[in-house]
Amino acid sequence: MNTDINETQESTGTTQAQAPKKKGGAGHIIFAVLAACCLVASLGLNIYQAAVSDRKSANFIDYMLERIAEEEKKENEYIEDGFKVGGEYEIRSTTHISDAYKSGDDSQLSEEDKETLKMAKEVLDEVVEDGMSDYEKEEAVYKWMVKNIGHGRGGVISRPGMDRSAFTPHDVLISKGAVCVGYATTFRLFMNMLGMDCRIVHNEYHSWDLVKLEDGWYHVDIYSDAHGVLYGNFNMTDQTARNGHNWDESALPEAKSVKYSPAVQNAVEVDGLMDIPAAMLEALDGKSTTLFYKFKQPLSDEDMGKADFLVNILDTVLSGGMLEDGGSYYFGAAWYPSDREDDYILGLLLESRDSEEETGIDMDSPEAKEIIKQVAEVFGLDPAMLGGDPEGGDRPIDDIIGGTEAVPTQTVVEADGTVVTTWDGGGSVELR
């Protein structure tokens, strides 16, 4: 996993960023207005003088009220473009690029911006089809970015040219790597090119997007999903986003729509909690995924407690490598608002510990089998220790090299931890 500054906010409980306060502020101005009014009211003036003073006082009060309104506007102003996340990664405007795309005139763009536009247009030409709704376009761009930007983690080396500190759309699209600001600004560029409103949400240490669809606003954190599971942070409500995100909610539109939430779009209906284990097992395919389950009847408070216990047990099974196929997952769960009032959908977030997404190659492909075969031969290992047998069955390396057709008949774990596999013909292999 990446360890740059953009990830730290999720685990450190960072408080939401506040707009800088102006010295003096509205309170000082109000005091000045009141003081002026009291002064005028206390003067013993003749009728003419009083009329003049009243007029001047009224003008002065109007002026001060305008100042108050201006100061309040400044205090509540949300800084998007120009803000530096982590004090380093600047959110930069791309409006001129999206405007050039929509107008077809890039003559006013710099050479770098022209290159950015060209790369972004190629992506849209690849993933966006005629007749797509705004939601379908948004989802297509999101999936492309999750798959292609900063892909690979753990022990996977960075490919030449990949810049995981990239924070501008130009550098992101060239290097295919990015910090959170890079994901957020690039996604906003795509949305703006498609004619959709999109804002960048941020605190001091993290940034993501707020996109407007036909029924309202949704949070989208592609950075987190590119380093986690698909749809885990896609089209969230404010309620969902608060679990792991902090921001100045007073400065941005409210996100409460659920129509295009992945939980609502993809939830599988089950009768009750006890149906989830079987449904989940059927859906597992060895890859990172998010599964959503809705219930025929809203769950009671007692059911919610049972759900917590069920999730803990599932975590033990899935993270402990207890599955029949030996698969193991990082496991998480969350409640998502339903499209039914006072009802929730259970989301199970599964990140495979051993998937093709981690290595960029399918473990069942001929290329993977050949790599396993060669490494096993060099080190004298059973290919089963490396994730499988390049010839289609887990058998001793000598049999693989010799081209025999040995078949395993029994595997026993002895008291000292030695794993002994017996093969037809009486042979055996010991693994420690």
C-alpha cells in the first residue's frame, strides 16, 4: 500500500479544515455600528441637525452592513483551486482545458495543456459510448481510472515512468500514477469535459470529488478505491462519506441522493442475515470485490447486533485462509443507505490477498505457469508452494520436469508442522 501523506487522514482522525479567519471580522464591525448608533442617539441636536445626522447614520449603517456581508462571504468562502493538500499538492484549475474540449478550439492552450487535452480525449473516446447516461459515463471513467492509474501495490515495483506523486492531470495521464489530488483533479477534468458539475472536496491531508448527477450530488474517492476495492468509495452520500472522510460540510452542496449509489444499483435481495454466507460464497471469484445485500424486511436493532457478529465470523473465515480453494481476503463491512426509508444495505468489501490485480498477470495464464515452473525448477520447490502447478496439478517438481502424471492421494500435517503429501506410486513430498 502507498504510504504518502494522502492516506494518513483516514487513520489519524484528522479534523475538518476550516477557512482562515479574517482579522477583525464581522464581530468588530457590528460593534462599530452599534457604537455609532449609540453616539448619534445620545447627542442633543436641533431638528435640522438631527435630520442630517440621521441621514448620515443611516448611510453609515448601510455601509457597515455591506461590509458585514462581504466579510461573512469571505469567511465562508471555500478554497478549491489554489489550495495545497498536505501543504504540497496544489489543486489546479482545468476549466480552460474542458472549455477547449467542448468548444473544439485549443488555440489558447499551452503545449502542455494541449497534450493533457489529447490524452484525456483519448480516454473518453475509449470508454464513453453514444447514448450513455451521465451516470454511465461517470461510472465508465471511474472504472478506467481505478484500473489504470496507480495500479499495483504491495510488493509490486513501480514501472519506469510511473510517478506516484503526480498531482496534475497532465502528469497523471502520462505516468499512470498519482496522489489523491491527482486522482481528484483528473476525474474533475473528465466530468467537466462531459458537461457535468464536479467539485473537489478536501481537508488538510486528503482530497476527493463531489459530482452532480440528475438527482443530486455524490462523493467519489477514486484514490481510496484504486488502493482498495471497486465501488467502496463511489457515489457516496454525506452519511456514508463521513465514515473515513472529514470536510467543511457548510461550504459544499449536500449529498443525500441514493439512486446512483452502487449499493442501491447492485444490491442482491436476501430473506435474512443467514442467507448471506451462502450468497457471498457463490459470488466469490478470487478477485477484489464489493458485495451488497438488501433484506426483504428492514432489520431490527437486534438484527443489527446479529449482523455485527456475523461479519466478525465471516472475517475470521475469509482473512484466515479457511476457504476450500485456499483463497484469503482482507475483509471489511459497512452499512449503506437504502432507497427505502429507514432501511440499510449491507456492503461486504473483499480485497484478495492473491489476485491477478496485485501482479498484473492471471495466475492461470500460460505466462504465469511458465514463470512458476522455471522458479520451482531452479529452487527445487513444489509448484504448489508458489501458487499452483504449471501443468495443471500439484505434484512433485521431479515429476513435472520428467513429464510423469503423478496424482496426489493424501496430505497430512504432522505434529512438528511438516506437511506430507503422498502421491500415487508411493512417493511423497515434505513441506515445512
